[in-house]
Amino acid sequence: MFRNIFTNSFGILFSRVLGFIRDLLTASILGANVYSDIFFIAFKLPNLFRRIFAEGAFTQVFLPAFARSAHKAVFSAHIFLVFSSIILVITLLVNLVPGLFTKAIAVGFDAETIAIAAPYVAINFWYLPLIFAMTFLSGMLQYKHHFATTAFSTALLNLSLIAALLLSKGHTQAETVYYLSFGVVIGGILQLVAHIIAIKKMGLMKLLYGGFKHLKVKSVIIKEETKKFRNNFFPAMWGNSTAQVSAFLDTFLASFLVSGSISYLYYANRIFQLPLALFAIATSVALFPRIARYLRNKDEEKAILFLSKAFWFLAFVLTASTITGIILSQEIIWLLFQRGAFSAEDTKNSTVVLQMYLVGLLPFGIQKLFALWLYAKEMQMKAAKIATLSLGVYVVFALSFIQPLGVAGLALASTLGGFVSFVFTIRAFGSQNFFKILKSKNMFFLLIGAIILTILLLIFKSFITPYITA
């Protein structure tokens, strides 16, 4: 288990280091202004659909269904053709009327800004069909317990964007956004190629070829399997997409605030997502095939044992990440972003947003782990209801906090929604089972470790703060 977790974590860390280099260059060249907002809007739209159709919901439903299927080749070919057709239609629609979709995600933009942003949105959206194909292949690789290609592939996107930024030096900000947009598409192509190579090496290419070859003749025999997949997918899609809808609403509401607000959310969320992806998501991805297999074989005791080990691993690393991030939030943003067009005022604004996000890091991360239980037991509808409740809480608090707290209020609302999701996910998992996991000497070590780390970080901060504020 931990070998797969560390493979995922190392791959994600490598990709995120490159991602921070990319963000550092982006902050230096574009800063936090209307053009950076435009690029983040253009890139956010395909990412929103990617996470709805592809990464979360698709993998969580496809992997158990693929494992159960008696006709894996034909089943996988059918699912791929259906989803890729839907995504291609959406992509073509966005390219036909990009202004309409830009207006939908950034209502606060005026007509002139929307007209500027629309061509970038059209270009960026071609990333979606590429990344869906990659996610489909990734699910098959996970079935074979191969995680490295997917974990490291995001590095290819970041390398592409870094190259685009370096090539755009000396050009106008508008031209830089064009370079970045084409860099996104090229990065998607590179990610897909890497997965095709991995599929070939794992011996799965023959299975795929056979599925497409015999699909027309044998599609009837997978009718029940595809029906069950659809019934599970749509609740899973909604359950997984609420976080992206929340991010969409963040951008929507931030577009009404001062220029740069969307960028503050983006930069702060990028830092927040590092420990979340590095530990919580990496652990969940590595654990999911094993948990699903144990539950399918009705070995619930062993499934809980593995879940317990993963819980304490996450509890320690996410608690340490939360304390470190909150105490050193200003120093982290100063170190990573404050140069070039990114000012001290931008650092100050991004710091508050980051702190609001980090308060929810532990519940967000633990919730992702226990949500596996619901998906592995095919409780997609229950997970969807919890996600809907969480989204509703976010909307209420976002509308309440945006006026007095500005952009930081949006981050705080997201955190409160995460707490609600955590509480109800634990209830669905079983409060009694959860408290059994908590009854461990690890809790004592966690509390002592948290106190010691807090004291050490406050001492460290007192030494370095004069250099930051000078």
C-alpha cells in the first residue's frame, strides 16, 4: 500500500514543484491583473469539465465496473466512445460560441474583457478531450496497479507551460496568454502520448484494439454492465463535481471584486492543493483499488484495517501541513511569488486567502479518504447527497461573507463546506467505526507533535519576519 502511495506522492511532488516554477514565472510575468485573471478563467473552464467528466467520477465508477466486467475489452471500448463523443460535442460547442461560455463563468467581466478572453477559452478547451482520453487509459493502468505514469504525467503539462512562458518573454501580456493557451493543449497531447506508451508496455493495447474491433457485434452482451455504469456514474459525477462547482462559483463571485481577486484565489489554492494532492489524493488513488477489492470479497475487516493505517498517515502529515501553512503563509507566498509584477500588496491579499483555505485542509483530506468507502460500496447516491449539502452550505456562507471579508470570505466559505462534507461522510461510513480508529495511542502523539511544531514554527517566524517585511 505505502509503496503505491509514495509513488503517487513523489510523482505529484515532482509535478507540483514544476507547477510552482510555472506559477512563479506566471506571477512574475503576468502578475495579478486582468490578463492573469483571463488566463485562469480560460484554463478553469476545461478543468471544471475535466474533473466532472474525467478524473474523479469516471475513475471511481469505471475502475470497479471494469474489474467486475466479464467482457472488459468491449465494455471499455463502449464507455470510451460514449464519453469521448459527448466531450467532443461540448468542445466544438465552446469553440463555436466561446463568448457565451466565458460570460457564464465570469459574469462580472465587462463586454470588452469577455471579448478579449473568448479566443483563449476556445483554445484551452481542447485540453478536455485530450485529458479525458488520458484519464480513461489511467483507469486501466490503475487496474494493473500501475500508478507512476499518471502521477508523473502532470509534469509534462507544467513543462509545456514553463516553455511557453519562457518563449513569451518580451511579448505583450495578451501574446503571453496565447503562448500559455497553446502550451496547455501541447501539454495535454504529451500526457496522452505518455499514457499510450504505458498502455502498450503493460500489454493492454491488444485488449483495447479487440474491444473496438468487436464492439458492434458484441455490444448487446454488455447491456446490463453499461446500464449499471450509467446508474452509478451520474450520482458520482455530481458528487465529485460539487467541489468544481464551488471553484466555479468562487471565480464567478470573485469577478465582481477588485481586479486580481481571481488570481489571489488561484495562487492561494495552488499552495493549498499541494499537501492535499501530495498526501490525501495520492493516498486515496493508491488505496481505492485495494479497498474496492476487499469490499467486493466481503472482507470488511481488512478494508477497515488498511483505511485505519492510511487515516493515521494522513492525520499526521496534514496536521503538520496545516500548522506550517497557517503560521508561515505570508513567508511562503513571499518566497514563491513576490517578484516582478507580483507586489507586496498581492502577497498580503493572497496570504489571508491561503489561511482561510488551510483551516479546512485536514477535514478535506480525511473526507477524501473515507469517501472511498462510499464509492467502493457503490453508495454513489449517498455521496452525491452529502456533496450537495456541502455545496449548499458553501453558497450560503459565500454570499454572507463576500461583502465583509471580500475574496478571503470565499475561501472561508469553501472551508466550512468542507467541514460539513467531512462530518456527514463520517456518519455514512459509521461513527462507531470511526471512533474505533480514533481510539489509539497515535492520538496522543499527534497532539504532542502539533504543540511542539507550533512552538518551533512561531520561534522560527520571529527570526525571519524582519527580513520578509523589510
